[in-house]
Amino acid sequence: MMLSPYPTTGERIRIGLLWLWCGLVILFLLVPILIPVPLSFNSGSFFIFPLEGISTRWYEVVLGTQRWQSAIGNSLLVAFGTTLIATTLGTMTAIALADEKFPGRRIVMPLLLSPLIVPVVITAVGSYLFYARVGLASTYAGIILAHTALASPFVVVTVAASLTGFDRNLMRAAAISGAKPVRSFFTVMLPLILPGVLSGAAFAFVTSFDEVVVVQFLASANQRTMPLEMFIGLREKLSPAITAAATLMMGLSIVLLVVANILARRGQKRPAKGA
Amino acid sequence: MTAIPPSELDRPALARGRSAADADLRSVSAAIRRAEFGDRLRSLALAAPLLVLLALSFGIPIVLLLSRAVYDPTIANALPQTSQALSGWSGSGLPDDAAFLALAADLKDNQAKGTAYELAKSLNARLPGARSQVLKTVRQLEGAGDRPPLEVVKSVPFWSQPGTWPAIANGTHAVTSFYLLSALDLRWNADGSIERVPPEQAIFLQVFMRTFFVAAAVTLATLLLGFPLAYLIASAPKGLAAILIVAVLLPFWTSILVRTAAWTVLLQKFGLVNDLLLWLGVVDDRLDLMYSRIGLIIAMTHIQLPFTLLPIYSVMRTIPPSQMKAAYSLGGRPFTAFRRIYLPQVFPGVMAGCLLTFILCLGYYITPALIGGASDQLISNFIANYVNVELNWEMAAALSFILLVFTLALFGIFARILGLDRLKLV
Amino acid sequence: MKITKTRLLALAAATAWMAIGHAAVADELSIMASGGAWQDAQRKAWFEPFTKETGTKIVEQEYLGDLGKVKAMVDTGNVPIDLVTVETATVLQGCDAGILERLDYSKIAPRDKFLEGSALDCGVGLDAYGDVLAYDPTVLKEAPTSVLDLFDTTKFPGKRAMRKFPAQNLEWALMADGVAPADVYKVLGTPEGVDRAFKKLDTIKKDIVWWDAGAQPPQLLASKEVVMTTAWNGRIQNAIDKDGAPFKIVWNNQILEYDMIAIPKGAKNPDLAYKYLAYISQPENNAKLASYITYGPVRIDAASFVAADALPKLPNAPEHLKGAYLVADTEFWGDYGEDLVKRFNAWLAQ
């Protein structure tokens, strides 16, 4: 907020206070997410400043012990599986919905978004009880399925947004030129909406990679993911290894989401997440 | 979703075919309709895989879960003969001996099938203490030898107590309001009206109130912190605004778990927050912030702040600063101008942000589990507890049902007033 | 469409493969234990030697106190674990509920060789442990002399941590309220007795931090979040011995209990499971755990095999039985456990 050309004292004070307040709010926003970063390089085993020394020992714990390694492996497997399915099916659905002749669009869209609305504990408990009955509990497939439900809305929304900028006549032109629908999708449509698809994929990946509630219910020890390992660690043995894991997870999420947002911006004027 | 340009084909006009309709035109319109039908089928087929997958992985599980809240056939299945014998019972006093005999037979069957425990547990949910009595009777029936079963059952005083048979009779209806009422601390009393459960059993209204209170407190806190910052970002020059928005988005993109982890480190007794408060001289002694309501609200406010702020910001951005300048130049005092010109325009954004935060707070699970104390657990934590610890899935279903109703109702209001478009921020 | 269809098929095949690929492999024994120092000790004392001796690989799972998962497994017939460590009260409940298999002791060890109450129908004892009080003498100036000092907030102000479970807490509450150890379970068996115990707990409710995993108490003490905590003795001793923590254990009024291990109904490798149970129930093996965590053996004839340096740290060492102590009444908790858990949770929520 800039001052007017001839600010009164009252205005100066007001704006000074506004800046001060906002400065504090920014600190409140940023300090908690930045705190784990220095702590994760602490050579001591307590969460106390000043740091005892700089070391990467906690990263060695996270990247070097079998327990965390398998958690990272599980996380990546589940996240990639989720991303693959959610992106493929979400993109198909977004294309279908972009057609104004799609029957019942007004009903289908809220239904597609409902996994974002339903409190995640309900989703987790519901899928836990149902999946146990059909033999999907404690399997990777079960976790991937549940994560796909949580992640696909992001794909549908981002791809749909990128489709609003897509000229359908291009597809008609391709059809007239004799291209089969699949071919025209891959050669005409996909390159144009690719940023939207990739950004949806990034959202899907992060949604699955960060998810802990569903995993808590569905995973047995063999499918423990990184967030679940962190959750257990937070409750049981708070060690700086958790700050290292948190830093890694945070880094990956932020990088992916920055990329996703840049892509979304490039693909479409109206990005799906963020401003 | 933004509108899609209307179809270039004016279908009704074509279909009507005007007064000079000729065969050609009709066949063209039929061909178009056929083509459109094909298009529709194709787009349905495109959308079908995800819709089917969502129905299987999300829709059916939730419907089945919720159905457990009102459908519990355990007792009905376990006591078929008893429920038949009770069909003519008036509901007051004790039923006739036929019912006792049927019960004895049913109990024996259950023991043989190994379902006695299920029955005992299910009855226990409705009638505290029933579990051990059922198992005791089952054991006695088994070792009865020559004693007539009727006598064995009647020798256990539990079966002649006033509350027992109404509970059994109620239980033989597979469709039940019992769990939903329990979730609201209510129950049927003997004369068929609804009453409150005794205070030492009443939990859930308190938990719902607590959940609403925490959600409201967090919403208010995010508004107080977020509104000025949104205003500053919206009115700052472009470069500065970009930096500030990144400061908002960085935490937004960090997972709830990671941020909760950060707060468990910060809120420790010997953590940074206490260090800071002590250093500033705000407190003389270290505060217990972990496992406390205030710690929970602080952490949740941090997590929800971007959700409240971003919708407000996106509305503020559309208001040209010249408006306020015009208001000033027309002699409006800053506060009046703000209240009468600015506030009404940003109100939809404020509504959107606050509603979104409030709704999301209702479903919080991770943060209360890790930062809250025993008296700060929200409704989601109780649902998880009923599933994992108490193994009472019906109760978990009933609580889910009520939580979902609240959530969907609030979202309905949201969509009604503000439109689903704003949901994209989530 | 064709490409997406084949891709979908491939995906379906891949997920199906993953689901099948998870099914238990022969010669692998899957054991679910409750984590932390205790599981580490079992690994060294039993898992690794067992694997060495028999070639059977042991897959460890961790138990978050959620019997719900075991129940769901049994109910659906998909039981990916072969053995689960549980508490005694849970054994009785799980036995009634048909979640746990009834054990054939002829395949394990003679039943009369176990301490009384440690060889149950559906679970066999692993070790004897004590529910004790622990504190940090650098924080508490005055040393507590009994577990019951939990209830003395004037002499020992500050937060205290207790297990989020009615067992032990109700017993201690009654004893703190003046009930003699011998009468505790008699009193607790009456509605008035239960009310009395909860009333006593009410007096310190606002000062309690609740823990539910065994690894939490040393953590809560170390971070100085609480001034004293109830704990399983081995977890505290482990923090003292391995991490050099300055903690002290108060044995007076401790409650003695057994850890149990059980076979969930429908487990896929019962033969291997029995082999393992027989292995750890041999006296010399049974005594081995004490070298890694200070829990005593449950076999009567195992005492002589316990390493000499471990002996004085065990909960049932004569030194630790000099003051008052209580042996947990398994039968009582089997009968009343579920109702008391319910009441306790309602009380917690209020």
C-alpha cells in the first residue's frame, strides 16, 4: 500500500501499522515451514537452537536406513501409480466434460469434485472397511485406488481449465483431414493442452505423496509411506530425522507445485491452484 | 466452469424444420441427431472410466459406511427365533415363556456358530453390561446338562430386568435409529419417546460443539491475520506483490503433516515459541503449548491462513484503487470509504475464504491427533478411534454421517452463494 | 480409444499383479509387534537368532495399538500376519471375539512351566514387565517415592503423563484413594468403585498428558513436556542405558503384567508360528530378552538363564518387590475391559 502524494499523519500511522501487522503475519507464515530446514542439519539430537554443529547425519538416517528407504520407495510407487491413473482418466474425463453436449454435466462435475469436499477421515474409514471386504486393504493397489479418488479432481479441473483455451475446430479440421480421433488427440489436442495435463499430473503426484490419513488406515507395515513414517515418528520418537524427512518432502512438493503453476499459467490464463 | 460457446447448430430450429420443411432437411436433421448421439456416447465413454473408478473406490465405500449408521443386522441375524417370538409382544413387562425359550435356542445356535461374541458386543452397545451377561448365559446353557433351558435363562437376573427386553426387541430391527441418536447423545426411552442420555455417557454434542468452536476460532484468526495481508498484496506494486504472494503460497504448498510436524517442534516446552515468549518477557514461566487447545488453534490457523486469504485477495485484486481515491476526493473519510465502498465489494471473497476454512476445519484429523490433548480431539479423531480402538464401526458410521451432513450443507450454501468456481482454489 | 484401452488393461494387470504379489510367501513369518525399544530387543533376542537357526525370514510389522486392523483382517479372511503381540486383556477379548486362535500348548511348551496367568488359551506370555513411574531428577527437586505420587499435585506440580487406557490408571487411582492393593479389583468390580476411581482421576485430569505408544514416555520426559510419567519399565531403562538419559524409576506401587503373543485366526503359516512360539518358550531363549530390554522371563525355569547384569533391573527382581506392588488381574480386565474402556473414553472426551 503506497502513500498518497500528500499523506496525513494519520495515514502514515495507519499504513505503518498495516505494514507492521503484515510483516508479523508473513513471519508467522514462513518461520514454521523454514524452521525444520536448519534443524535438519543439526549435528545434535535435540531441537534446540543454537545448532550444535552442521552435519548431514539425519539425511543419512533418512536416505540410508532400510526403514526410511522402503518408505520412500513406497511413497514413490504409490504416487507414480496414482499420477498415472489419475492423469489418464482425469484427462479423458475433462475432455468429455468440455463437450457441452455431455449429458448431466451439472451433476457430474460436483460429483467429481466430491472427494475434495468429504472429510478425509470419512473417505479413509469408508475405503478401509470396503477394501478389507474385497481384499484390497493392505495392498498397493488399494492405496493407489483411494489416492486416485483424492487426486483425480485436481487433474479434471486443471485439464478442463486448459481446454477452455482450446479451439475445438482444430479437432474438426483434423477429422476432416482424415485423422482418426486417437491420432488427432495425440497430434493436435495433447500438445496444446499438455501444460494443463502436466500440471494436473503434478498436483496428483503431490496429493498422493503428501497423503497420510488414508494410508494410515489402508497400509500395513509393508506399504508404509514417508508421511506415515513421519506421523508415527512424531507420535513416538521425535528425532531430527523427522525434520530431514520434512525438509525433503517440503522441497519436493514445492518444486513440483511451482512447476505445476508455471505450466498451468502457460497453458491457460486461469490457473487452477493459487492466485 | 466457464461457459462454452454455444453450438453453431441451432437444433430446435432444425428439428422443427420450419413450414417449408422438405424431406431433405428432415434427413439432414436426422443425420445430425445421429451424429450428436454418437458424440454423446463417445464423450460418455471417455468419462466413464474415471466415473466408474470413483464410484468403486470412493462412492460405494462411503455409501456402505454411511449405511452402517442405520443398518445393523447383527442382532436380527443372531436372534431369528427370538424376534419371531417377540413379534406379538406388547413391549411392556416381560414377554411370555416362548420368548425366553426362543432366546435360549438362539443363544445355543450362536454358540455353535461362534457368533455369540458378536451378538454380545452388539447388544452391549445398546445395553451397557449386556456383553458379560450374554456370554455368561451362553456358558451356562452349554454346561446345563439336564436343566431345562428356560430355567437356565430365567436364573440369570439380567433377562428379567426391565430394560433388557425392549433393547432386544429394538435390536431385532435391522434398520435402526439407535446409532444416529447416540451420535447426538440421544436415545429411546422405555415409553417410546426420545430422551437425552445420562450425563456421564454424553460425549458427542460436546465434541461437535468443540469442533465448531475450534473451526470458528481458526476462521476468525485467519481472517484477522489474512485480511490485512490480502489488502497489502492487492495494493502493493507488482514486484512486491509477487514476493508477498510467494510467501503465502510456500506454506500453502507444504503438506499439512509437514507443517504440523514443524509446529510440534516449535510448540515444545523448550521449543522456539516458548523461548521467544520468555525472551520478550511476555511470560515468566514456560507455557504448556503442546497438547493444548491454544497450540492446536495456532497450528490450524497457520495451515488454514492461505485458504482464507487467497479468495479474499483474488476479489480485492479486481477492485481498482482509483475507486477509493475517488471516494477520498469526494470527501469520504478513510474509514467511511472503506466501510461503504470497499467492504461490500470484497465481501464475497471474505465469505468464500471464511466458509472454506470453516468447512475444512470441521474435518481436521492429523493436527488434533498430534498437537491436541485428550480434550482437544475433534470429531474426525473420534471417528478414527471408534474404528481402530473400540471396534464399533456403526458408531463411527453414525458420526461420519452427521459430520458429512454438516459439511455438505455448508458446501451447499457455499455453492449457492458463491458458485463452485471458487472451489478451484482448494 | 484403442491406445487408452490397452493402457488401461495394462494398468489393471499391473495393479492386479501388485495385489497378488503382496500375498504371503512361504517360509516367511510375519510378526506384528508394538514397536520401539521393545521390538528392537525382540529382534536381537529372538527374530535374528530364529532366522539364523531355521532359515525362516521374519517380516516385522508394527502395531499402533489398533486391534481394529487385526479384526478387519480376520473378518475378511485376508490375514497377512502370522503372530501379533498383545496385552493380556486383549488376549481374553480377542479369544471371545474369535479374532485369535486357540493355542495348542503341546506344540509350544508345557503349560505348567509358565508363571501363573502367563499361559492363556489364546495367547502365550513373552515377558513380565512393570508399569512404573519415571521422572527426571534434574527437573523434579524432590524425588517421588511411589507411583501414587502421580496424584499429589501440590507436592509435585506440573504435567504428568499417563497411558490413554483405563487399566492401571484406575487401579492406581483407587490405591491413591486409600484402597488396599488386595482389595483393588474387588472395589473396581462395583459401579461405586468405578465412580470412585474416576472421581480420583478427575482431581488431576487437567494436569495429565496422555500417551498411547510405549516409546512416548521417555520422549515426553526428555523434552521436559512432563515432570513425571507412568511407563513400561523397559522403555525407561532403555533410555537410561542406551541414550544416557538421567531418568529414575519409582518401583513402589508398580503393577506387574505380562506381554503376550497370539496367532490371529486364519493366519497363513500356523506351523511356522508354532515353531517360533516353541523357540522363544525354551527357557534359555525366554531369558535372552532380558539382556536387551529389562523385562523378565515368563518361564519359571528360565530365571537361572538370565544374564547376571540384567537381573537386578527386572521388574520382578526381589529388590523391586520390596514395596507395595500389584499383579494385574487379567480375568478382571477380560470381563470388564470393554465397558471400562468405553467409560474411560467418554470420561476423556468430557
